[in-house]
Amino acid sequence: MRITNNMLINNVMLHLSNNLTRTLKYQNQLASGKKISVPSDDPIVASKALKLRTDVAEIKQYQKNTDDATSWMEITEATMNQINEVVQRFREITVQAANGTNTTEDMQKICFEAKELKSQLIQLANTTYAGRYLFSGYKTDKPLLDEDGNFNINISNNEEIRFEIGIGDDINVNVPGSDLFNRGTDGEKGEKCSFVQTFDTIISAIESGDNEKVSSLLSDLDAEMDNLLRVRAGLGARMNRVELTDNRLDDDYVNFTKLMSQNEDVDIAETIMNLYNEMSVYQASLATSSKVIQQSLVDYLS
Amino acid sequence: MGSSSAFLGMEIALRGLYASQRGMVTVSHNVDNTNTPGYSRQVINQKAARPMLVAGRAGMLGMGSEVVSVDRMRDTYLDEKYWSEAQYYGEWSVKSTIIIELEAIFNEPSESGFSTIISDFYSSLQQLSTDPTSLATRNAVKEKGIAVAKYFNSVAAHFDQLQEDLNNMVYAKVEEINSIADQIRTLNLQIYNYEVMGNTANDLRDQRSYLVDRLSQLINCSAYEVETGLTLPNGTPEKRFVVVISGKTLVDHQNVVHLKCVTREEKLNNEDLNNLYEVVWEDGNTLDVKSGELKGYLDMRDGNDGIAAANGQGYTPNCKGIPYYQRKLNEFVQVFARTFNEGIIDSDGDGKLDKVNGHADGYRLSSSETDEPSGVRFFTMLDDEGNYMSSDDFINYIKQKAQMAGIEDDPDTDYDEQLVYGYSLLTAKNFCISAEINADPVENISASSVPGQQGNNENLASLLDMRHNTYMFMEGSGEDFIKTLISSMGVDGQQYSVYYDIQEGIMKQLDNRRQSISGVSLNEEMVNLIKYRQVYAAAARMIQTYAEVLDIMINRLGL
């Protein structure tokens, strides 16, 4: 084949430009840390990258949701713990009142403390978390009980606030007031809740000094305590589940970010090797090209 | 030998001088044009001169050498091959460049593309579902909603801009084709005039071939010389140069039919800008562009995956161009907004639409127990002045359009057909949040499924459920739809650049073959130079020798 000057030059240009294109590719990869910059660099990697980004963003949001769920439930649990203390104390003084040896003065003192405990119970029923009433079901803007212990709102056990903590996986974070304060039956507005009603009946028995009646009412109080225990146990179980989910989400987050990195991040060592390789090829072609295209017979004619 | 032979010898030697001089001039011309694009090297066609019949003796007397012509070294087969490949090179070079622009508009994968923006929107809704009364989160949901709408607005606006640019490129390419046609015509006349007397217009022919090189990248064309059947005064048949595009002549010797851009009266695609150019022949015939850069620009400007044209005339180009991506984005916002606002979605995968709770079915934050559902649409469209439409205006508008289109509500379904039709009026361009959400997101974001319950997040839960509804589109959920769109664009982009690389390889290879025949080799020219110089020196030496012979004959012989 006849080789002409422009063929030499064209070929040199073609190969130098191919070398530079590859060098640029590795240089881009190293500078951005990513294997691809546009989908056409590698459509498979690109579509995986989009999917993994969404997954990671979702996991992050679910982590936030589980955190929120945990705080809400911890506050509820702490409040129920206080309610438990109130009821324990109430039971102690009720037992005391049931004892026939109390003087009128003692009974008055007991009665006074019992009333204090009742209003404490009502206060606890209206506990708020970040401005939202814990036990008011969906009506988080309204207190559950009025000052006498009557329901301030209609409340149903169905008013479960659910947070999504995974795709298609949600958890009930609240305890509707009807479940805790009305032994699991729905409450009508204006109706007295059973918990306070029990307190009231005992307080009036103490007021009347009828210690036998007081004694007989202890079982009612125990029923309220059992109910409290049931609700706490239920919440505890759900808290456990949230904790498990939270741990799983932490693992998922690590796994998915790792996958994302494997999918789209460059292997630095490999890329640097490739870059050096390309650069030496580039230098070799520069060196040979400069020799080949410089010289012709013209240089040797005198 | 007769007495004239000494002079005859000198004449023959003179011819040698002339011939080698001519050779050196040609070397010089070749060397000068080593880097001239399209140039083909020239060689002298040297022959022994017509011999003289010597009277009374046997044989013929050699009369030296003469240059009968200067020829250009060119293989027309390679030219034709080059021209037929250049059209694909032109087409793929345009397409592989434009699709990179499309990819840049989508801006994926990145931290600011669609997947991030839609994830942020859903995250804000999730956040709201953990505290539906939070004013800050309600405002955040509005802002994230605006970001979603703006993303589509911005992508659509960029697509419009790009379509406009491509339209201008179509115009520019048509101008270039016409200009090349005119230049070829001028060259045709010049070449004809030179060659009518039997010369060969080498350099002009090079220029003409070079113009066809360029033209064949712009549009599918073939170029050749045809014999007219007439004979030139020098006895050779008369030839005329013809350039043909899709079977119709662009240049026929001295006649040119230009191409022309006329603005379309009816849009080819619903998504198109107004007044795009249609390329036709100046004489009114329709032009069939099969390949070349022009085809690349037309396909990317008009391509809608080969669906039927909106103006009812044939089909759109079978290529995923701007209208295709606009159409897909429009489809997304239509289904997304309909689902989100109205809850009209195929929820069970039976291929029929169902009605679940949408945003409009929820209740306002401060609703009282006797209130009706809010009826607030989260997303609506921009009105003619570019303002956010309110939900009522939007619903009235689309229902009115549905009525005009003759759509009636089918009582057997639990959704309103007029609404379903109406959402097809949404586009990525006019998609926005509603005036209510914009004015008062705190009150109007309808998170609750029961009136008077501020802490109720069940309507939000219904909206969040739709995110993972895989029956939303044929491609799956909303995000799957966009991901599919983007990755199929990536596949196309990869293919285009592979086609381009292949075509570029073919072109380089063909060009090298042409260079091998037509290119100037300096070594060769130098060798020729030495060759001619030595002959020149030898011929001069001959003349000197004859001079001596004559000197002897004239001055020393005789008396």
C-alpha cells in the first residue's frame, strides 16, 4: 500500500485523540469518584444508581419515622409509669382507709390526698408531647379529659396513629385514651371515664367513712390496674418491634449505601492504574509520532 | 543521416528539457498542495513523441518525449463509497451529540435530579404523617411539592429550547445544502468550459469532489457524471455532472433546484412548538430525507417513537426525540396528579381504574366534625397568565373541556370519567401546585381522613401508599416509570455513540484508502524531483553536445 504524508498524520491524530479520550475518561472518574456521569456511560449502572438512591432515601426517612415513633412511645410509657405510681399510692391509702381504726381526722387527710391523686391522674391523662395530647387519639389538639375526669372529646379505640416504618409496614404509636382510661371501651364526650369514676366512687366512700365499702371497692381499683398493665404490656411489645425495626433499618442503611458505592463508585486503585497505563501509552505514541512525521527525504537532500 | 539531423537532435533534446521541466512543475504543485483538503496528486502523462518516418530507409526516427496530459490520481469507486457512508456518519454524529444534551437536561444520576426531588417530596409527606399538625412540616411539604412541579417545568422548558435550537439547525443545514449546490453548479460550468477543448480541470474537479464530500455528510445524496450522447469538439463524449437526493436531482449541470424551509401549519406532534420548519423542494415537491446530518436534526426534533402524527399525515420519525420525552413527561404528570389529587388509580392491578382516597378527599387541618372533604387538589395547572389555578377553577376548566370533548360520567364506575379525561390537559410545562396549597399549606394540606381530627394521618397514608403502587404505569410505579425512561435514554445514547464510532472508523478507513491513492507523498515527490532534475541536466548536456557538433560543422569543415 502506498503510504502518504497525510495518512501518517491522520493516523497519528486518530490514535492520539483515542488515547486522550480514554485518559479523560479515567481522569473524570477519579475527579468525580463515580464510574459514570451520564446514563449512556453505562445504562445498567445508571438505572441501578437511581433505584438505590431512592431506596437509601426511603430508609433514611423510615429511620426518622422510627425515631419519632420511639420518642412518642417513650413519652407514653413514662406517663403510664407515673400513672402507675399514682394508682399504687391511691391503692395504699385506700387500703389504709379500709382499716377501721382510722380517726375522722385521718380519714379527712386520706380523702384529701385521694382527691389530689385524682387530679394528678386527670393531669397525666392530658399529657402533651410537642404540643400534642398523647391520649386524645386523632384529636391531638384537644385534651382528653375535663377537670372532673369527663371525656372532653369522643374517643374510640380505632384512633390509632400509625407511622410507616417500612414499605407496607406501619406501627401504631399511640395509646387511645379510651383504651387506657375506659378499660378498652369507646368514650362519649361528657361521659365520665371509668378510671376516674373508680377513683370518685372510692373517694366518696372514704368521705362517708364507710370503710367496708372502701374495702369492697378495692377490686374495682385492681381491675383498673390490670387494665393499665395490659395497655403497658401492649405498648412495650410495640416498642420492642420498633427497636428491632430500627436495628434492621440501620443494617439496611449500611448495606444499601455499600451497594450504592459498589455500583457507582470507582475503584480508585484500579482507575489510577488504568490512568497511568493510558498515560504511558499516550507518551509512547507522542514520542514515536514525533519521530515518524518529522522526517522525510527532504531532510536528506543537499 | 541528412544535414538537418544536428538541428533535429537539438530539437529532441529541447523536448527533454520541456518534459522534465513540466515534471518539476508538477512536483512543485503537488508539494504545495500536500495539506490541501480534497486535493489529489497529479502526475504527468509522458510519452515518446510521434516518430518520424525516414524516407528511403527502413524504420522510424525517434522524436524524443512529450507530456500529453497531467492526470489526477483518483479512484471514483472510493469516492462513491465515501459518499454513501458519509450520510450515516453525519446522522450519527448529530444524534450522539444531541442525546448527550438530553441526558444533561434530565441530570441523572445526581443529587439534584428527579429521583432526589421526588424522594424529598415523599419524605416530607412521611414527616408530616408523624406529626400532621406541624406547621413547619406542612410548609416543607408545600416547598417540596413546588420543587417537584418546577423540576418538570424546567425540564420541559429546556426541551422546548432544544427543539427551537434544532429547528434553527435544520434551517442552517438547508442553507448549507443550497450553498453547496450553487458552488457545485458554478464549478460544473467552469469545468465544462475548460474541458470542452480537451483539457482536464484537475484542481476544479478536486474542489467539486470535496464539496460532494461535505454534502454527503449533510444529506443522503449520490453524485455522478452522465453522458449526454453529444460529442465535444475534441471528439470525447460530453459529460454532465449530476447530484441526486432521494431520486430527485439537486444539481443537473447548470440547473439547481434548491431545498426550502416552510413553517408547518399543523403540528406534527402535540408536544411541538409552533411554526417548526418542514423541509421541501423549492418546486413544491416533498423531500424524503433518509440520512445525513439533516436527518439527525429532524429526527431528534420530531421523533416520537413512530406513533401516528398529530396532523393525521403519516407517522412521526421512529426515533426517541424531544416530542417523545415531552410526551412521556406529560404522561407522568397527568397520572401522578390524577392519582395524588383524586385517588383515581388502578389499585388492584385488574387493568381498570379504581377510586381510593386522594388529596381532595381529605379534610383541612381545622375542619370541624360536620365539614365536607376539603376538595383541595394539591397539584393543578398554570393558567394563561402563568398563575397557579385554584382547585375549583381547575376542576371547572377540565370538566368543561371534557364536556366539549363529549365525555360523560359513567355511573357504573365509582370515579368521574370527565376528571380522568381532564387530567390529560396537564403537561410538564403547565404542571404546578394549586393556589390553595400555595396560599395556605398549613390549613389546606388535607392529611386527615375524618373531619375534626387534627392528629389523623390516614389520608396521608393513602397518598403515601400510591408511591409504591406498581399498577400506576405499565412500567410500574411512578418512580419506576421515570427510571425506565432515563435508563432507556441511556441505552439509546450508548447505541448512538457506538454507531457513531463504527461509522467514524469506516470513514477513517475509506479516507486512508483515498489518501493512499490520491495523497501526496513527499518522499515520492522528492524522488521525482531528482529524477526530473537529472533528465533536465542530461538534456541540457545533449544540447551542449549538439552545439559542439554544430561548431565543428560550421567553423572547422569546408574551405
